[in-house]
Amino acid sequence: MSAIHPDQIMAERLAGTMSAEPRRPMNPETFDGTVIDDPSVRPDLVLGNRSFGEVTNIVCGYTEQKPGSWWLPVFCLTSSIAGLTGLMVLYLAITGVGVWGLNNRVGWAWDITNFVFWIGIGHAGTLISAILCLLKQKWRTSINRAAEAMTIFAVICAATYPGIHVGRMWMAWMMFPIPNANKIWPNFTSPLLWDLFAVSTYGTVSLLFWYMGMIPDFATLRDRAVMRMKRDPNQPPMLPILSVKADQMRAYIYGFLSLGWRFSSRHWQHYEKAYLILAGISTPLVLSVHSIVSFDFATSVLPGWHATIFPPYFVAGAIFGGFAMVLLLMIPARELYPNMKDLITVRHIENMAKITLLTGSMVGFAYAMEFFIAWYSGSDYEKDVFVFSRLMPPFLAETFGFHRHAPYWWAYWAMIFCNVVSPQLYWFKRFRTSAFWVFVVSVLITIGMWFERFVIIVTSLHQAFLPGHWGMFFPTPVDILTFVGTIGVFTTLFLLFLRFLPAFAMSEIKNVLPQASPHHHGHGHGGDAAGGHAPAAHHQGGH
Amino acid sequence: MSMDQCHSTVGELPVVRPRAAKHAQVGVTGKAYWRSVEDLADTPDFRDWLEREFPGGASRLLDSSRRTFMKLMGASLALAGAATLPGCRRPDHKIMSYSRDVPEEIIPGKSLFFATSLHLPGGSVEGVLVETHEGRPVKIEGNPLHATNNGKSSHWAQASILGLYDPDRLKDPIFASEGPATPRSWDDVKAWSKRHFAKFAANQGEGLAFIVDKKRSPSRDAARGMIFGRYPNASWVAYDPIQNDAAIEATIASFGKAMREVLHLENADVIVAFDRDFIGDDPDRVRNQRGFAAKRRVLDTTSGMSRLYAVESNYSLTGCKADHRWAVAPSAIGAWVVALAQEIGKQKAGSMPKPVADLVDAMPAIRGVAVDSAAVRAMAADLLGAGPGKSLVLAGPTQPAAVHALCIAINQALGNVSLALRASGAFTVRYREMGGDEAASSVQLGKLAANMKAGKVDTLVCIGVNPVYDAPGSTDFAAAFAKVPHRLTASVENSETIDASTWKLSMAHTLESWGDSEAIDGTLAPIQPMIAPLFGGKSDVEVLLIVADAPVTDGYEFVRGVWRKRLGETGFEKAWRRALHNGVFDEAAAPTDATGAAAAAAALPKFDAAKSATLLAPMKDRVPYTPDGGKMDVVFAVGMPGDGRFANHGWLQELPDPLTKIVWDNVALISPATAEKYGLKREAATAKKRKARMVTLSVAGQKMTLPAWEMAGIPDNTVIVQVGYGRTVCGLVGNGVGFNAFGLSGNGEPDTVGGINRRFAAGGTLERATEGDRWYPISSTQMHGSMEGRAIVREVDLAAWNKFGGKPSYKDTDHYGQPRELKFAERLGELVDSPAMVSAYVNPQRNEKAPHNPAVSEMNELGETPDFAFGHQWGMSIDLTTCTGCSACTIACQAENNIPIVGKIEVNKGREMSWIRVDRYFSGPNSGGVDPEGVMFQPVACVHCENAPCEVVCPVNATVHGPEGINYMAYNRCIGTRYCANNCPYKVRRFNFFQWGTKRYQGEYVGRESLKEIGIDGPANHNLIPARLREELNEIQKLQQNPDVTVRARGVMEKCSYCIQRINESRIEMKLRNMKSIPDGFFQTACQQACPSDAIVFGNIRDAGSRVSKLRDHQRSYLLLGFLNTRPRTTYMAAIRNPNPSLVDSARKNLWDHPFEHGGHGPDDGHDHDHGGGGHGEPQKHGLLGYDPSKSFDDRGYRMSLAVLSGSAGGHA
């Protein structure tokens, strides 16, 4: 052991007084050294030549140290916005669904649009944690925890809507298959019921997956709190009137959440197995949830809804929108927590941008296929929906001499621009490796994916079969505020997550550190004493 | 209910008839007890009647405890009213339970029907049956025995039940002359009037004036006689704001007497209507619709149908049904009539009465009016070709007397006129002498107003009229009214006139009073009360009797007295009882014994051609005014709320206008070209599509501001304004709805060639309102008028039908190789390409021979099989040829099924609740400014699909299929996901977005005062107030609701149930009578029952003999959107039009030989199409994605051609 206590080194490195020693010279063309065009070179997934202990300190630091001065104002803002949803739902409940802009022509609008939007957002989390895990994509490790958290929060936001959009929400329990005296069961042929099962399964499995992944990290937080308490028994209390100390609270809560995790090999063995099993269970869910959500539309008779392409198209769209949302959350987080840039590198961003480009192109292909099928079907009702409910802007209609145009043409074209055109920037490395541009495109994609659901739902409904009963939908302030409120709920929950939960899977990140590799002969890894609790199997290789 | 309701349809009814009759008598005693028992009980008539009717119970009835049912009900209902209106009734009657002395007629839960009749705006009369539940009237239906109704009814008759339960009704007589307005009792009224009118008895009635509503009522005439007996010099004005003075004047000229026209359209093969909407706003429209439909109901290919030409300014229902229609400014229509008369004279020399013919011949071609001479030639040839007594030429209320007189002369020349008392022989129009009140000209009102202004009137009695609101602006009536010192007004509803009166007398509603009526065709009908007056009002006759200080002021006794005199003493009781039961007085009882009839016949007026010619003479001298750039013709049409008296009836305010589909407003209808000219174009942009510019319309110095609305099919420089809107004092529903146009209409000063009358004004000017130059929101239930080329309403010309309709069903195979048969109408549209045997059910309509699916034909727990081969299988057929779009079905459904109104703001959002709506489509090219070639109406309610898309998607099993093929809606089970509505291709499901069912429309709510203070009142949507804070339905309003139908809560989906309550009641009756099944016609659904043209037929489709089965199998039947394989139980029958071959172009004629040209399906059409996969005669495509931009209506890749309808697209083949 060196003379300098590892904690001291760590403290200096964290404070920036001691520079991390780069393992490889930075190539200015490769941005931060993680984006390398040479496929034979495996660049680092964690920058800054971090040791195990440093990783632990960084991740635990988010919950143990006071956040920057931005945190409280931002939290207050987002939680007040979240409060709007509460108020709006209360108003809706005591007044009636009519406070929204729905009508007898357009029975669903923002409610189901938002539901599908949020559910779609959730897909990236499960995809990253399950499918990428099974595919052994190592770069997933530093984003999976946050993406899973995002999934949970998105499902919370999404699950609100089916509950509150019904006319008699106090009777919504009749959806559940509860045996009752009248022997009336729910209608198992209804896609809405499949939705209920799909979403609740998805939410449950995602929650389990997320929570289980956090257990070792909770234990780390617990142990660190206990150690600090032992070192410094005279900590000040959390609040002057409260005699409880912060580390006491941490030890208690994280101790409870870590379910007695002791970092034993047996624990790790069970954990790894369970993790794989959950990943296996989750993988079909990624595909099933949005497929089933798409059945709400695909099984109906409505032109614009009745389409066999919907399940794959919805899944691709969901992954597309979900990755955009991960980027939308991680890019600002990187800026707000500077040392997060070592964990979430430009390579992560680029990889996600590539997936976005792929899925965005799939979505664009689906849009084109919808038109082809509408034409190929020979059904005038189908063609009419695509041309005169979606595509046709007034100026084009005038040019072609049509007597009408699509009233929601702007929504359709907004969707096309955001979802099909804007990701095309990612063909250029310059854009997909620029945090700024990726952020801008992600914002556009998120907007575009909302419009996609709006276009599918509202434009198909408002001009259906009988022109005598066509109508329009206009949102009311309640519609808008309810949706804005759910954004508040989502961001508030995410802020709380960053503040109080281990935002990165420490053990998994340590797995992808060079030190964890059995063939690694570089710098030794400090931080053993600092509580780097990597799996034992990997420890051996390092020594 | 069903049993009573159907005595029209089921031949004999041994049980119910006497029951109803007896009950009517019981009602008499109840009512009498309640009012003035001492008087009544002591009259010899009463004793006599009692002894005869109830010999056993007479003594009991005479003792102090007369517990008859009506008494109890009257008392309890009044107390129910008193509970919410403290102080308005002293609780001086005991409430007795049903536990003792229940009349045997009363079966709790079972409705009873009583006959009465209604006076409606414009002098129309309808005979009705009123459904009562435990003594409470809930629904009005047409009386099958009344010649006007024949079991049908108009939307006004249906909606007038709301007047009875109007919470804003006058409740007590109010005296407002001295000091503050205070409620008084009727004894006070009587005492005051005895005192006050004594001076008129002394001075013969100088300074006493009466304004009464125009109606034909023997008892009112008798009361008028009593008034004149006591006050001989009083002035008496009978007045109707929408009357047709010109027609009266013309008959006086032609026949020497004021005569009323009775149309017999069932005899007319050729009809020419000059601005005459005999279907839509004619007083006799219910009868006219029936007669018209009789000649249009095409069931075979040989009988043919009538042909209707319409030359009109407003786009009326008549114009919509016309085979040829020309939009002509009302002032120019006269020229068309002259041209037609000349042409008839030319084609058949000498057929016109000589003086008229001479005059017409001498008339120069009228300058400035382009008459389509080819059209006139064709009309004349058609009229003459129809033969005597088979054609009809009609003039409408906008036309001057000269035009009416000319039409009478033409009809006379064509041999269409009958002056016989009884309808017999070949004729299409009959004239009957008018009563004194009926013949009154509206000029009299102007004269009276002048007298009032001059201070010559001391006391004015207004009964059943509202002249302060609806008098012509030129009379300045409100000012004149204020000059009269004593103003007595009797009215059922609150009104502007009531507001300005010194004595505000609460009148009894028709359903609460005794009276009688004479329909246009002379049918005499009694009016009897269904319930004791809720607020103790008096009928109009009773008010007159009080004013006349008559010895008998009881309405019942007086009306009986009138009829005792009229029917004669012998057998009076029997005849009276029969009349009360049947709802009509026997013709034989009328004073037409042999000698009387002969005398009457001898006294009949004769057509006087020379006198008729005198009316025409000015036309020769004066060129009719035609509107030019600066001036407009203004037409006053009658809107859904009638002449304004129904303004507080929410159902009518929310009933869409048939053409514009606008609710809760009247607009200035103008043509697109006129809109362009005045800068009034609506913006095409979606957000402003529903908003209109405000305009100022001026006529002869009178002005009004209202929104302008453009509609194709209106002549240029013509404004159509509906009257009856803009009430300011009528109640929470109607106050401030729309704009009052009565001020612009004239006072009927005679002007033979145009000018101003109550329905037309020449020389109006229109300008965009400077003040309030803003977008005014308009609520319309249908903004899109084009079918977009879809085979929704299918329509062909008669020639094509005659050629192809008689052929047997066309057989081929579908995509899946399954054999199928196609009917004529099915071949006109999209084809059902679904495999034949995929349904879980065996469909009796498709003769499927395959074995049942054992999984579903097993009995379920309820012992039912879901197989449609059992029991009753309900179905409906709607004939689009005879449907006139009158919307009576919508109101009937609303009344039957407790459908709430939602208000203008909510309708604007698309949340109207009507279970049956009438879609309106224009046909023809849709390029701007071009008049539509036709208008088609299609009533759409739930079609009860056998493969219902709504059922599979409901997550909670709230909408499920019944064994009889009905798509049930279980309200208790519904949680309101609205998925069913989204998946319904017909969009017939209605969602309760708010708590409309039990909350009062526009009622109070907690916090309203505070909102008023910050300026939010009125325009705010009061539905956005939480339901708990809103005012509950008034107890009075609750009485109206049908106890057989659930009142839906918020958050629940609802829709047409095929009147399941009526089906179930019939089923119970069937079981009680030990019948095997419900016979055809045993009951009717509410819409079917109202439909005046009998376009809706309902019944058991498994019964091969039922009407609906036959219509369903008819070659004209098709399934709406049948290609979706929803298998609707409601079928539509394709519409047939009968254009004149000489007036249609060759392209349209070509389609008569090739009606399936675009459908291309079958060998007859001469096209060799591939019937294999997908090749179902793909129509020729144009432009992008198969759309032809220039033919937006008629070639859009559908298989039928709307070209068949519009005749404009022959060139595509």
C-alpha cells in the first residue's frame, strides 16, 4: 500500500486536482477517445482511467453529496408541473370526461395518444436492459439503470391515462377479471383488456428487473453510510429539530432495500442467474407490449387503424421514441453532473443515435407502406383516410384541384419531419457525435412520436366511414395541462431517481473497465479499500 | 303501452278500448272535483251522467269521499310540484295511496293512452294519443283514427309535451297593475274581471279588444259568440304570425269566400310547387307527407311514381325531394307561373278559364326574369299528360295573391279542383270554407295597433298569442301595447307579451284542458285533459268565459254544451264518449243529414274566373320586382321552434335544421355568390369553418343583425331567414337563442305582385355588420355535405329501376368462391367480399345451409341459444325514397328514450345525444358556387349489426348481443372507454360526457353569483361546473321522463335500442294473451311511429310475412357499409328519383341503360369484367391515387356511380 491513503487520492482525483492518466493518447478526430473508426480497436467504455473505487465514488456521490444549486429550483418547477396533473385529474373526476375536447366522432384523442406515447417511451429501457444484455452489448452498462428507471416512470405516466380516460373511472375495476355474483367476466376479446394485462405485466417485470439490479448498489450505499458513521460518530443531525443523522437514514433505508445483500459469492451467483432470467422474461415483453397496444387499433374496423403492419411498426416506433427519450435525459444529466461524462461517453451517444437512425428508418418505411397498402387494398375508405385525413395540405389540394384537404395535415407533416427527416442527420458522424445535435434531434423525435400517435388516433377517427358524421377534435386547456403535468411527473421522478438511487449499475460498469478484464496488464486498480465491490470472479483476473 | 299504442295496427282490441274510455270519464270527475266540485256535482248533467256511467258507484261518488284516481293523481302531482315551488299551491288536498280504491284501469307500470288533439303553429291541427303513466302524460303520438295523423305526428306535436312540463311556465295569475307584481288566485281574476268588464257590457264593448291565436275550434267560436253577445262592438283579431294571407286573398277572389286548401297528393302524378314547401312547413304537412309518399313508394317496376318539380327560393324539404328543382328568387317566381299558364294555354287551347286565359295571353314576357322555357314546356306537357285530377300546381306563402290565384286557375283548368264536402272522385286539391277566425287577415293586427296607439283601446285581452314578440315591426306593437291601460294576457309559457301585461294569466296547457279542434281537412277532434292543471291554469275558452262573465265558466261543461248542441241531444253521451275515446268526432254526427248536406252542397262556392282575373290584372301592369345588385329578396322561413312558441322546448332548439343542420340559431341563408359579393365567405380553414360573419339585414326601415351562412342551392340576391328565434322572455332554454326576424316581416298590407307579407319582403338590403364585425360561432351537427363518392345513400332514376329492378337477384361468386345473390341496390355499391361462412351465427338472411357451429348453438346459462334461427329476430327497413328528412323521428326518439339536450356549445364540440340522426348529403359537382343537383336524407341510428364491431372491443362486456339480434347496451356495466364508439362504422353511439341526464340545462349552480360578478355568465359552458354543484332536474321536468327507460349517468355510452322497452312490453302482452309470437305491427318503435311518410318499418325478419321481411328482401334494399360484413339489421332502400326524360342530358340517360357502369358487376351492363380476385369492375381512375380532381363527387373509385344520381359524369365509362 502506498503512503497516500487511497481515499485521499480519490478525493483529489474527484476534486480534479489529480488528473486521470489517459491510457491512450486522445485523437482529436475521435472526439473523446471513445469513438474510433478502426473496428479492430476496442476503445474504453469508461473514460478517465477510472479505478473501481473511483467508479464507486462517482456513482455513490450522486446520492451522498449535495447536488448542485440547480437541483432544488428545477425540482420545485417539475414537481409543480406534476401537481397540475393531479389537479386536472381531480377536476376531470368530479366533472366528467367532457372537460377534454373529445366528442362523439373522436372518442379518443390526447388521452390515448399520451398513453401510447408514454408506453412507447418505456420501451428503450427494457430493450437496453434485456435485449442488449442478452446480446452482450457492453456499452449498455452505463445507461441501463437510468433507462430502466425511465421505463418505470414512463409506465407510471402511461398507466394514468387508461385509468382516467374512462367515463366512470370509479368503475374501472370492472376491467379486472374478478369473480362476481353475476358471473360477469371482462370481455377477453377486447384489445383493451389485453392492454391491461400487457401493461401491468410489463410494469411489474420492469420494476422487478430494475429493483433487482439495484440491490448490490443499495448494499454499497448502505455499507458506505455505516463506515462513515463509524469513522465520524459526531455527524450533525439532518435537521436541527431532527436528531436523525443523514447516514443513519441512509444505512436504514438502503439497508432495508438491499435485502441483506452481503456481496458473498453465492449472492452474486444467484444475482447473475436471476438477472439473466429476468432479461429473458423481459425480452418478449419488449415486443409484446407495444404489439398489444397496437392491437387496440389494428383489430378495429376503422380505416387508418385496421392495419397488419401496426405491431412491428409500433415496436420500432417505441424503441425509436424510447432511445430519443434516453438521450433527452442523459445529455442534460451529463452536463449537470460533469463526471458523468466519463461514464456516458460520446460513444454511448453515438450508439444510441445509430439505433435511432435504424428504428427511425423502419418507422419511415412503415409510413410509406401504409400508403402503399391503402392504395393496394383498393379500398376507397383507406385511401381517403391517408390522403384526405392525413397527407393533403391545403396548397397541394389546391394544386391538384381537390375540393378538400386534410384538416390535420400539419400534424401529419410534423410527424414526417420529426420522425423521418430529422434522424437522417445521423448519417453524418459529425451530428451523431455532437451532444447538442443529438439533443436537438431527440427533442424533435419525441415531438414526432407524440404526433405519430395523435395522427393515428385522431385523424383516423375524425373522418371515418360516413361523411355525414365527420367532426373535428380540438384540445381543451385541461387536455393540454394534463399532458404537460405528466411530463412534470416524469421529470420529477427522474430527478428523485438521480438524487436518491444509484443511477448507474456500479458492478456492471466495473465489469467493463479494463481492469476487470483478465487480460488487462495496465495500471493497477486502486480503490480496493474504497469499497470497489466488483464480482469476485472478475477480481481474480486483475491481480 | 304497446297494446294501446297499436290499436291502429292490430285490428280489434276488446279489452283496452273500453278501459281507455272509462278512464277518460274518471278523469272528468277527478278534474271537476279538484276545481269546483260543488258546481259540478250539482248540475243535472253531471248527475245524469254519473247515474248512467257508474250506476253502482254513483252514490259513492256523490258522497264526501270521492276517491277517484285522477283526483288523487292530480293532488299528488300538484303537491309534488308544490314541494319544489313552495307557496304556489296550498296543500289542501290529501294524498291517498294506491292501496285503496284504485280504478281498475290502472295497472301500475303499464301505460294508458288517451286521445286528444293539438293546435300547432300556422293553424295546423294534429290528433294525438298521449301515453300516460299513472296519470302522468309522458309521450305524444299520432292518433291512428285522426285523418290528419293516421298514427303519425310531426316534430312539433312530439315536442309539445315539453310545454306541459316547462319549469319556466307561468304558475299563477299575476297582477302587475297596481304596486308590485303579485301572484293572485283565479278567484281574484274572476272578481276583478266581473268588476272591470261591467263597463264594456254597458258600452257594447267600445274600447275592448281581443287578440287570439288563429285556430279552428268550435268551442272557441262559441266562446267568441258569447263575447260578442255581451260586447258587440269589441274588436277581435285572430292572428297567426306565420299565416299565409295571400292564399286567403286568392281564394276570396277565385271563389268568393275564404277557402282553405286540402291537398290530396295521393292522387297527384305530377306536382309543380312554386315556393311551396308542402312537406316541410305546410300546416297540413303530416297528411301531405303521407299522400306524397303514397305516390313515391316504388315497390315494383311497373307502377311508376309521381314526379315533382320545385321552383323555389328556400332550399326546402319539398325541393330536396323534387325530381327537378330550380333555385329562383321569390319575386321572380311569378314569371314562371305566368309562363307555365301561357304554356298550358298554348299546349291545350281553351283549357284555361277564359278570362284568365285572356289575361295570361295578354301578359307580356316579364322583363328581367329568365324563365327556363324548356323546363316550363316540359312541366306543361307533363301536367297535361297526367290527365284531369292527376296533377297539381301549388303556390307558396312567399308568393303574392295573384300567383296563388293563377295557380288556382291552372288547377281548375287541369280539372284538379274539388269543392265537394267529402273527398271523393279524382282530384288533387279540395277547398273547404274557412271559419271566421281562420279567414282573418293579418292587416287587422296593424289596424288594431294603430287604434291602440291612438288610445282608443282601454282593455286588450291577448289569449295564446305573443304579439309583442312576433308582430310586424312596422306596427310598432310594443309601443302601442304599452299605451293600453289594461292588458290581460293569457299564455301557457312565459312570453314578451306576458312580461308587458298588467294581468298575466297562466293558461292551462292543451294537455290540461278541454276543447276541440277542426283539422285542415275538416276532421273534428276533441281536446281532453290528461292531467289536472299542474299550476291551476285555465284554458283559453275558460278565460274568454270569465271575460264574458258567462254563467258557466267551466271548460268541460262549456265544451260539452257546445257539442251537445252540435251533435244533438239524442245519443249525445254515447257519441261524446266515443269521440273522447277515438279522438275524433264521428263524421255522421256532424250536421250533415241528407237535407243539410244537400243544402251545404248547394251553398258551395264556385270558381269565378273573372274575379280571379282581377287579381292578375296588376301583374300585367306592373313588372314584378326582381332583386338586383343592391336589393335582396327576403324570405321568412319557419324554423324548428315554430313561430317562437316552442322556443323554450330544448328538443326543438337542438333539432338540426334539415338542410343547414344548424342548431340553436337562425342564420341569414345566402348563396355562395352572394356571400362572395358581400365578403361573407366562411373561411375554409378548419378553425373558422364553424363561424359566421354578422350581417345587418334591413327591410323598409326595420333592421336586424344576424349571422350569415352560405349554402348552395339558394338563389342569388336572396336571403332566407327563419322566424321564431330571438325570444327574450320565455325561459332558461330559449332566452336569447337566435335573432328575431318577425320585426322585418310585413303586416300583410295587400300587394298583389310582391311587396311585404308575413313570409316575404322585397327590397331588403344586406351589409356586413360594422358593429360587432366578428365571427359568430355556429353549431352545426353536420359540416360535410358530400358523400365523397361513397355508396352511402344509393339513388337511381326510375328508368334504370324499371329496367333492372324487376330482374331476379344477380348471382355470382364472391372472392372466396362462395355463391351469393346480389340485389339491384347491392349492385349499386361496394360489394360484400367477405367469406360467406365465417360468422359464429347462422344468418337467416343469407340462407346459409351449413351446420351451426356447435360451440355457439349450445344453450347458455340463461337457456338461450345465440343462434339467430330462433324466436323473434328484429330488423328495420328505412326507405330513402319516401324519407323527407323532416326529423320527426329524432324528436320521437328523444321523447321516448329520455335523451337529454346538451346545448349549443356542446353540439359545437360534436356531443349531440340524438340516437337517430338524419344525415344530409348534396349530390352533383362540388365546385364552389354550383348548385347541388339533389339532396338526400338518411336517418341513421344503431343498425344492430349481427357482427357488431362495438361488441368485440368493449372490455367489460357492456355492449353485447341478444338472442333476438339486438345489440344491447348495459348501462350499469359500461365504464365509458368509448372504444365501441370509435369502432362503430356508423358512428351512432353517444357518450354522456357530462351529467346531462339528471342536471337541469342552463340551471343554477353553486357559485354562479360569484361568476356573474366577474363577468362569466351565459357564454361559459355550464357543463364544466362539477356535476355536484349543478342544479338537479326540476321535479316538474322529471315527470316528463319515460319510466320505461333508464336515465343515463355521466360516463356512460348510449345508443338506439330498437325501443327494447316497447319490444319487452309487447312480449309480456303476447305471453298474457297466450300467443306464440308477437304479430307484425303489434307495436312500433318510436321513430317508426312518428314517421309521417312511413319510411321506417320495424318488425320480425324471421317472419316471412312481415312487412319488414318483405322490404328487406326487396330489390331496393341494401346494407349500409355492408362490405364490412357487419351484417346490419337495419337495411336501407335505395332512393328512386323520377326525372323528366326531356330535361336530362344524354349522359344521365345513358346511365339509365348502364346503372352499374361504375360498379361493373354483371352481364346486363354490357361490360366484361373479371370477377376473380379483386377485379370487381375497378372504375376508371383519374389523377393521383385514383381521384379525379374535377369530379370530386362522382368518380372516386367506388363501384356505384353517383353519376346515376347526379347525371353529371357520363363521360367516364
